Amino acid sequence: MSACDPAADLTPAWHIVDRDSRRVGREDLTPDDPTWTRFKGWALERAIGAPHYDENSNQGMFAAARRAFHELIKDVK
């Protein structure tokens, strides 16, 4: 994972859309497996960092990060 990683561009999908929409997006965008794995890593980084940073300053981002974290956990199962 590094700056300019195309997987980072997909990160908002974990914060905005549901599981079925992400599945459709993956089918349409056809990222390879390593890109998809990095995509989840970028989303996890944000989901872990946001609660500490946003809990008292930005409730919308805090809620989106919590939702993304739970979506990531479900995706692993």
C-alpha cells in the first residue's frame, strides 16, 4: 500500500455502498485479487483510524467508519 495505489480509489465503497453493490462494482471494474485485497486494507486503515479521530468531531465520518469496519468483518467470514 502506498500513495497513488489504484486500490485507494475504491476505499469509499466500504463507507458508502452495501455488500451487493460492492460485488457488482467488483464485477464491473474487474480488479485483480491483489488490488482487491489492498482495497480492503485501505478501507480497514480508515475504519480503524477514524473512530479515534472523528468520534467527537465528525459523527457522520465516525458512523461511516464503524459501518465499514463491520462490513469488513462480515467480508472475512
